[in-house]
Amino acid sequence: MHAFFALCPHQHYDLSDGILERGGIACPQHLWRFELDDGRCRMVPGARIPIYAAHEEDGWVVVELPAPPEDSR
């Protein structure tokens, strides 16, 4: 299970309104498609969204976010 950052890197459209397809999601505005396993964009080399590990625990979806950098604490 994966979770993803919900804003398209192109013009920050909300990907929660996107089109879910097998293994990916397409931005509702410009149809950039992002792979849900690694976040890369099929249409624009170098474009990607952050992908986070997630799992179900006691009926909740738990998203495993990375620790903040040392200098931001």
C-alpha cells in the first residue's frame, strides 16, 4: 500500500480529484500520469510526486512519513 503527495508538481492541482488508473493517477487538469509505486511521471521525464509507505492498522491507514531534516528541528 502506498500514499502519495496530493498536489501535481506542474501547477499544483489536487490529485485527489485525479483519474485513478491501474497503477497510477492522472492529474485532472493536464492529465500528467504518475506511477503509484515510485511517483514518476510517464509523460514528463524528471517530474514526480513523493510516495510514502502506508499500511492498515486497526482499521486506520497509517502513512509512514520521513523524519524532518536535522536542521529543521
